[in-house]
Amino acid sequence: MVSTRILAIDPGSRITGFAVIDAVNGKSHYVHSGCIRLPDEDLSVRLKHIFTDVTALLEEYKPDEFAIEEVFLAKNANSALKLGQARGAAIVAASLKELAVHEYAAKRVKQSVVGSGSADKEQVQMMVQLLLKLSSKPQADAADALAIALCHANSRTSGGLEFGVGKRAKRTTRRWTEQDVRKAM
């Protein structure tokens, strides 16, 4: 049995989502997820919290791989800079633990999990819940981190669930349905 533990981060300067899953023989299993809620203080203090909290997650869950969402082009340059700094704090924590950093565009994450790169947060939450067999929908930032973890797990296997991504994937813009997910499991 080949098992790989993945820690994924959905960075934010106010709320940072995190997720831990185990990828076992091509199947993903939920371990833990949640949000790092940052204090309403200077950015430097919030970045310190991201670094120390991600470091604590790395020490507690001992992941084999680390995945994070890439910076997207925000309408507000100041927001994009803060997001980049939040990513940097998490990436440094992973790098200090000698983990390679795997980055994924938000569109690719949504494509991998929902089947559409323009899926909304509600669709991501629903599909994460279905794919990981969770009893309830995770909070939006935690769901985004879980989606990043699933995208990474799918990307690292030849039998990934992605539509339209990778050599073996079928080229289509069709969205995943609950029936598709059940068939794939």
C-alpha cells in the first residue's frame, strides 16, 4: 500500500485555509482541515501567525508533499501583494521542512475537482464533500484547501479524476456530476 500525506494551503491575509489528506493507491482520504484565522493586526503579525501555524501543522501531520494555490491577478494590486506575502510565509515554512512546493492555479484546481475552471465556491464545497465522503460541507476556505490537496493528489497519479487536464484526460468542458464521482470511486 502506497500512502502519501499531502498538506495543502489556500493562502489569505485574513483567513488561510489548510487541508491534510492521505493519497493511498490512487484514492484520497480526509485527515483534517480548517482555517487559520488571523488577528486584525499589522500584516507582519499576520504573516508570523501564518508561518508559525503552518509550521505547527507540518510538525503535527508530517506531510510528504506540500501544495499551495498560485497567486492570481487581483483587481487590487495591494490585495495581490498581501496574498503573495501570505503565500511566501507558508512556502518558507514548507521549505524549512525540506518539502518541495507544488503550486496550482485556481482555475486548474476547480477544473480538477469540479470539472469547470469557473466553478463557484458552493460547487467546490459540494464536490469536496462528495469526493472525500464528508458528513457536511466544509467551510469555504477549508474546502478550497481540500480542493488544492485533491488537485495535487489527482495530478500525481495517472488515474486522476481530472477532465481536460493531462495526457490521459478526455478533452471536454463537461462538469463532474455526483454520478461521475460515484463511478470513479
